[in-house]
Amino acid sequence: MNNRQVADILYDIADMLEIKGEIIYKSIAYRRAADNILNLGRDINDVWRDGKLREIPGVGEALAKKLDELLRTGRLGYYEGLREEIPPGVVAMLAIPDVGPKTANLLYERLGLMSVADVGRAGREGKLRDLPGLGVKSEANILAGIEALHRRTDRIPLGTAWPVAREILGALRAGCSALQQATVAGSLRRMKATIRDIDLLVASDEPEAVMDCFVNLPLVEEVALRGSTKTSVILHNGLQVDLRVLEPARYGSLLQYFTGSKDHNVALRELSLDQGLSLSEYGFKRDGEEILRSDEESVYNTLGLPWIPPELRENRGEIEAARRGKLPKLIELSDIKGDLHVHTSWSDGVASIAEIAEAARARGYQYAVMSDHTQSLGVARGLTPERLWEQRAEINRLNEQFANFRLLQGAEVEIKADGSLDLPDEVLSELDVVVASIHSGLRQERERITSRLISAMRNPHVDVIGHPRGRILGQREASAVDMDRVLAVALETGTILEVNAIPDRLDLDDAHIRRAVGMGVRLAVDSDAHNAEGLAAMEYGVATARRGWAEAENVVNTLSLNELLELVRNK
DNA sequence: GCCGTTTTCGGCCCGACTGTTTTCAGTCG
């Protein structure tokens, strides 16, 4: 049972307790523990084996006992008992917009409804409107909510959401004179790997004018909600965009509040209360008197904290670090001096080596490693040693033209199902940088796939492990890799672990990056580009590294060309 | 159910919006 599965059970319990009408803090406690298990960056089974469940924040005596039962036996009596009381279909009703725990319970207890489909049927028969607290409008909203649920878009990748947000901001700035400032907020500003909706903020003294402007943008399909400070719309592509408007004097508080995360904000408000302040999106209050903040930095300063970068705002220790002046100096995109993982038309890329070189130079890089696939990856037209030498000749030719830039030759060598590499050592030793990756047998059980990675890392010619966990967001779960062992061997052998920047990979993820950083394991942020534009994905990789508290010194492609070559030669 | 340089018990964040209400409950973020 992996972290995700354990967390999902805790989330499920939290929902059931809420439907039952238990005190809300119990549900909050379960959800907080589940969040922390997801953010652990290590396997919950290992934590359990080490007898350290209680060290997970939010896990106390009662939860540790339940987790022990769950991990030991694969079952949890308490959970099964709850599921007898509250059918899973009733929990599923919570996904319907406007249906929360109270309403779900009402539908179950009063009408005996057991599923979303049941609710839809009862709604169409007009049976919901007579329930206490509901009426004709609520009934219609619930039916519309079920419709929306069926065509709902799942969480979308960061790399999809960013361009859309930029487009809307551009349209607002161009077409809306009442607007004074505008920015992205929410999980998108925190650069989470996936986001559910786009949050935008505007400072303006004329909110109504801004709202008019917003709902009339051509991208907008329908207006879901319209108020004086908040408006939500659905775009033609199904994405929801929320816009909030406040006057400029409150903009700092607004931005801080709607950047979140929710947990970060809760912790910040607790800290505020300790200092006799009450904090909301409108500003601070002391004894009922308002204290307005127009910029975000001064919101944090008011609490005696330095400004905290949005990528850190997950309540994973950033507030404590800020208090003690121990915030990391996060890596920036401008620190990146090269890319260690780029494909060309020699394998499955579409750009020539010359085109890649031009794009890399335009980004101000000192170097880029051509790391095409190797022979056994047939679908990607992987390179044989002979083809590699032909490619080397072209790289050498091109390098003669460059003054302050160098193309390096590498390869993304296959780690085969038995753990051996796809090219012999004498070939690997000729390459400048070797990335080794798994593209097959991703579902092997834990011991086997972990051993594969470890034997690759122990090869002295292997410099980097590409996309170590093999996840594809929304499509494929990460492999069962034992990351504790992989991190330990990476440290021991000096092997670099990749932060792959392709938006639906972002692998390693933020939690594992944080562990690697804490241990001193070296990282490389790579675009894994398959065309010239693909180099720009670096932005998402750097953002993910920042979410993992990485500084420039943790990432090898912030090194100069000579420093990098020195490093890989001495592996 | 968790947690503690104020606490081992009594706290545990804040407000908008909506629909159903005669002053508020539920949902959402």
C-alpha cells in the first residue's frame, strides 16, 4: 500500500466523519495527516518499519495505531465500519458542486439516495425541493452541478495552465482601462505540478467595470458566479477561472491570501492571532481597527517575517524557517547555464542539432548535451554506436562555429529490464555526459526496479538518472522505486538525479527533491526537449526544484561548462 | 484527533456568496 492509497483512505474517513456530523476538527485532523503523508517524500511503509509514524506531523497516538493496523494487515477495521454506515456513493456526492456533507447526509437519511445517479433521478422528479433548507433553485443547482461533474476537466498540468493564464491577463490589461494591477495567484503562482482552476487578481477602484470586462472576454463560455469582489467563469476549454478585485490599498493582503496555500494561510492566521492581529484578504485588524497592506512583502513584514516565495507556501516548515531567518536562497531560472538532456532528429526529436544549438544559445546557455535515445528503444529510433560516432562528427563540426558555447555529446541510455545498460562501457566512456533512464518494465515490483536503478548508478560512466520515477501526470503512476535506497546510492556514488521539466513529468517531484536537497544529493534540471521550443520547459523544472527548496548549488547545470565537465569526469 | 516557551485540556482561521430564510446555514476557497 503506497502513500497515495493510505492518504486516500484518510481523506475518505474525513469525508465520512463530516457526513456523520462529527466535530469538524476530527476531519481536519485526518486530512492534515493525509496531506503530510503525501508530502513525506519517503515511503510510508519504511516510516512504519522504522517505528517512526508518530514523527509524521499530524499523526498522534490514535492515527499511528490505525496506520499501523492498515500497513500491517492491509485493512482497517475502523474504516470498514464507517463504510458500512456511509455508503461510498454518498461520499461521492460531495463531488457535486453545492453538495457538502450536510446536504449529502440529508439526501441519504431523508430520501435514501445512495449515489450521484440517485440524486440526479430524484432531482429530475422534483423530489429535492421539499427537503428542509432546499428549494427550487437548490434543486436546479444540484442538477446543473451533476451535469458539470460529468464534463469536468481533471486537474491540468502546470504547462497547460500557464499559457492560458498569460493570455487572459494580456487580454485584461489590453482591454480594461479600469485595471491597475493584475496577476496570477493560487496554486498556479505556487507552481504546483497540476492545478484545478486559474485564480487571477486585480487591483482597481472600479470593480464592476473590471468584472464587465472579464465576463465579456471572447475566451469565456459561461459565467458561473458574479459578485462585486469575486466572479467565476468557465472557458470554452472547460477551465474555470476565478477573478477577484479589490482596491489597490488592499492588494498586498489580497495577493497573499489568494496565493495560499490554504494550509499556509491557516498557519499564518494563527501566527497573527498570537500577535494580537486578525488577518484576512482585506488586511489586518487590531482591536477592530484596520491595517491595510498594498504590497505582499509588507504583509509578511507585519508579522515579523521576511517575504516567503510562493513556491514554498505549503505549510511544510517555511513559516518556521522564515522566523529563524533560514529560508533557502532558491534557485532561479537565470542560474541555469545549460541543459543536460535534449533530443534531436537523430532519434525521436524533431529539431536538428544546429536548431537546438541556436535555441540553447538564445537562452544564454554555455552548453547543451545532445542526449538521444539508444539502440534498444526502437520506437524512438535509438542510436547504435556507429550512429553515435556519426553524430559526434556533426557535433564537432558545429562546435567549430561557437565561441562561448559548446555542444556536448551524451546519450539517454536505456536501463534494460535486467538492469544492464544498452551500450557497452567502452562506448559510454567516450561520451561527455551519460543520462540513464528506464522506459520499459516500469511496473516491475519494487525490489526489481530499484535494483535496476542502483546497478545503473553504480556504473562509473553513468552521470545522471533521467526521470527517476517514471510518472506521467494523469496517465501513469510513478514506478514502485524505493527512493530511500536510490537517494542513498546517489549520494554514495555521486550520481546526479534528474528533475525532468516536461510539464506532465516533473519527475523527481517536489517532495523527493526536498529530500535529495536535505541529504546533499546532486540534481540536474533538464528540459528533455524534443524540439527547439521544448527547451523553454526549463521554467517548470526550475519551479519544481524551488518547490523542493533547491538552491543553485544543489543543481549541477548551474555550473559553468568547465566546472560541469570536471564534475562528471570525476564521478 | 492533534497539540503545547502562555496550555496535558481547551483550543483548533476568515469571509463571500447563495438560497432559504425572517436572522441564518451550508458551501466554497
